[in-house]
Amino acid sequence: MIGDEGAPSRSTSDPEILKWCEHNNFNLITNNRGSMPQHLEDHVAAGHHVPGIFIINLKVSRGLIIEDLILIAGASYEDEYIDQIVYVPL
């Protein structure tokens, strides 16, 4: 989680978080619907990649979000979401 030991600090810019996710092969779960799509587009245009970005809707119950993330994790191939954004809930 951002801010945890070994992860980027809470003040890290979104582009730097995407680089960290790429380097560490982490999917990103965020609620940043505003700027993250553009950051991903810029990241990919610069020749970089991310395993996947899952943008959650905070107006939906956490239980539904967790259920959908578990479904995605169990039904997906390892590289299925490279350089993509998936909006959760599905």
C-alpha cells in the first residue's frame, strides 16, 4: 500500500507510482478517475508498462469492490491487464 514500508510514500507523484508498479510488477488499485488515465497514456507513450490499473468507485460498497477484485484475480491471466484500466465494480 502506498505509504507502507518498501512502497512509495504518500507524497509520491502518480507518474512515479506507475514507474514503481512497473518495476515491482504490482497492479495499482486507486480511486483516481481524474488524472490516472492520462498518466497511464503518458507512461505507455514513453515506452513503459504497468501490469494493470483498477480504478474503484468509492460510492459503491467496499464488499462489492472486494468481491469484484477477487473475481478478477481468480479469473484472469497473469498479463491480461497490462497497460489497461479496469473500472471496479465491473
